[in-house]
Amino acid sequence: MSLDHPANQAANLFFKNHIDSSGELLYPINGKIEVNKYFLESNELIDDHRIFIFLDTCDQALIIFKDLISRFHNSSNFLDLENKTLSNWIDVYKSEINCYNLEGCTLMFSKGVSLYRIDISPSKPLKWSNIKGETNDIPIEFGFPFSSPIDYSLPEFIPELSAKESVIILSTIYHIKNLDSLEFYEMNPFYNYGEFEEFINSKLFKEFVMYFVFNIFNKSIDILQSPALKKVFDTLMESYSKYQLLGISANLAFTSQSNLTPKKYENSILKVLIKKMGSSKETIYNFQIRMNKYFNIQDGEFILFISMEKSDESVFNSIGSEAKEELFSDMLNEANPRAIELRKSLIGDIPMNLQDRPTNLKVATNNDSESRTPNRDALELYNSGVEKLNRQDYENAIVDFRNSIDIDPYLLISYAPLSAIIINILQDYNQAIELTSKIIELEGFENNNDLIYADIYNNRGLAKSYLEEEELAIEDFNKALEIDNSRGLTYASRAFSHNNMGEAELALDDLNKAIDIDETIPNVFFSRSSCKQQLGDFRGALDDCAIALEKDPDNINIIQQNKLLEALFKSGLGDTFSNLKKD
């Protein structure tokens, strides 16, 4: 679609009126973009329209972003924050900052791998022509809940909340933001109409709403920065399993679309809440995303859960809730062939971090090679690929990364994410080996001492390991660690290969190193537990399994292994086996 199209003419008029009266709005040609210039992206098929600009530095991007929102938002709380403070927040929470103060429009600040980005888009279903320049006092939104660098000096919410009360509060807020109505739904199995009515008429609910009125709404503060709502979220996380939290999130998203009949409540406290809060389709969408972030719910997990809940297949509907939770965990963790088949029947190959083997889809950021200057067009395609990778648009990310390499075969930073996607998403291990070997043979670490080569060798080692070429995989892992010996994931991957070759002692040594570097590597304690068990250290195996269970309490494989080890020691066999091994 060209800029002459009526929809894009409206975007250009919006741009001149509200963004840059003397600037030029460009349209990408063949996907090519440049930094420090505004571009228009329009996709009629999915009704997605946005103006965006890439900037090289955080300071540069924040100056522009602050200038833009200062036209529609006069709060000094945000505008007076130092750029260094905002930059640190972005690095820590890896989330976006949203401004909704131009009525009908969203301004978003975010960071890719190497560039910063500002997006400007109409709030769906509005169009550019619907934005008239009216403003509001919606607070600036920091994407990760309860993390704002702004010091609001809010008082704590003292009263304690039960799990049921927390669900009712969360669903009430969500419902009002979504529908702006006094008609509410019960939310089985979490609460029924009677329990809802009893709580909304309680002194505790009134205290909660009054806290919000005086401390949040009257001061125009984002509700997902309030200590009171944080207490709600934390209570839910302490009270429910990951599977149950998925159930809460799904219920909130789809209850109003169900066949349930809502019930109207003429409650004065609810009316106060509606008057102060109001509804916003744009912010409710972000509310759901931010809530899932805090609950540590990945997009793939949410999609799998929803697909299972909406499925008509008897395998999902003929079993009890506990069996269903266990089946979901099996699908999530690829616990057996049946679970893999069922997951694929629901969502195909949509990726989630399902492998116990440590993998890494993080895009390398070191593109400061002194030996040559990257081709500008190739670099922009790389940045476009990173943005799509961050949105989990893997198919189009692959296209951008491939095109960037076609333009500039020496563009090292594209090889790492592309090979990771090919391994983890396409699962084409031979193709991954061919790709990583290409840059190693073309240039190699000897000619360009860039740490990204550690990613390249690591990814080639992973691909070889998946093909059960463990000796060759270990050679690549060795090379990756020669380049960068601080890579805990690579030690864990090499341990996997050693273990497959029956070299449990070498595997244990690598797992010890991996844990010393990074205790958060997925399943690393569980892997070490299994390794110790092979070596006859059943007490050490039980200790590590207990740590693994604490870190991932819903993993059925860890639960079962922990139960087995505990049973061994309760029966006295654990110590017996350990002593036999020593003897």
C-alpha cells in the first residue's frame, strides 16, 4: 500500500498535525528502513497500522519520546525522571512504556536488541482519522507490574486477603475495565454468585476500594503499580499453581464471551469503582498481558491452555481437574509421545520452552566488530528480524535474518538468532549445522575475535547433539567455552552430551560449573540430581531434586522423581544403595 492510499493519507495528516509538522513520513520499500526517520507500517489484513522510528541510543530515543508525550501529558512524575533511571528500568524489566494521553492513540517506547523504538498507533478499532487531538489523564504505564521507577510514596494496604477474595477483587477490576457494567459473572471453580455478593458487601471490599479511590484514582496512578493490587497478585501466586493461574487468566479473558448469564448488582461501592475507573479496550488488553507477565505465564502456555479448555475432544473433557492439570503439564514438558501428539493436535508447532535440554533463543547484541562496517540495509533487516523474534513471529523473523545474510554474508549477529530459531522452532538440525559452519568457514573467530562466535559454536554443538553426534557436539561446546568460559548454558549442554556418552562424572563436573555460573538455567538442578543418582549419590540426588522442585513446583517429572527418591530414603534403601556404591 503506497502513501497515496486514503488510509495512509490520513496517517500522514495525523503525523503532520500531532507528531512532526515539518518532518517526512516514509514508507518502507522492500522492508528497508533507516534509523532517525519516521516510517508508516500498514497491514489491512490484521488491521494493524503504526508509525515508528528507530533510534541508536536510549538517550536520543527518550528525548524524542518525552517531547512527544509532553504535548499530551503534563505530569512531572514521568517527565522529570532521569534518562539513566528509565534506561536501567528497561534493561532490568525488558518491557515497554506506554502513553495513552492522546485520546484514541498509543505511544509506546521499547528496546530491541541493539536499537530503541517508538511506536505510535491508533487504538483499535479506531483509525487515524478518528484521532482529533483530545487528551486525558490516564497515567503513564510501565509494562511490568509493580516496578515503576516513579516514587509515589504509596501507603501499604494492611488487611490480609484470602485467595478467594483476591480472585474476586481481580475479576471485578478486570470486568469493570473491560465492560464498564454492574453486571458480573460468577467464576467457577474460584467463586460463585453467593460468595461474590457476600464479599462485595463486606467491610474489607469497601476498604480496598477506598484505598484505590484516595491513593490511586485521585492521583492518576497506574493501578498495576499499587501495593494493594500487588498484594492481590502475590496472594494468588502463593495460593495457586501455575495451571490454576492460567485458569484465572483464561476465565477473565473469556467469561464475557461465554454462555453464562451475568447478574446485576446495585452496590454503591461498585458504582464508585465504575465511576472512578471506567473502561478502556486498549488498556484491558495490556492489563491481561501485564498480568500474565507477573504470573510468569508465557504466550505459548496461555495458548495451549485456552486450546485445551475449548477443545471438544473427549480426552480433555472426560477427566477430572487433577488429571487434566497433569495432562497439561505432560504436554507442556513433552513428557511422553501421547502428550506430544495431543499438544500438536491443539496448537501445532507453536513454541514453548518445552525441552529439558537447555536452549537459548537470546539474540546476541555484540555487533561492534572492528574489522568491518556492516551493510546498512542488512543491519536494518537484522533489527526488523529481532523485533519479529521478540513478538514470536518466527516465520517472518527467519525471512529477515536470511535476507540480511544474503545482503551481507559477514553479518555475524544474524547467524546466532537464525540458527537458534532453526534448532528450536524448525528443528532442522542439519540446516542449522550448515548455516553456522558457513560463517565459521567464511570468517571464523581467528579472524574476528567477536564473542558472538561462542553463540555460533554453542548452537552448532546443540544441533549436533540433537543428531546424537555427541563427540562432535562436545568439540563445538569446547570451542564455545574457549571463547567465553562464563556460559553456564554451554556447560549444561556439554553435560547433556557427556551423560549421553555414559560419562557421568564429566557431566557432573560440567553441571557443577553451570550452577556456579547461573542457578536459573532451566532444569539444571534436576539434571544434576539425575547425574548424581547414576553415580550412586542418592542423598545428593535427593537434595538437588528438592531444589529443582522448589524452583519448578509444577514440573511433573521433577515431582515424580522427588517422590521416588523420598520413598527410597523412607524405606532405608536410599542409604543402603549409597553405602553399597561407596563400598
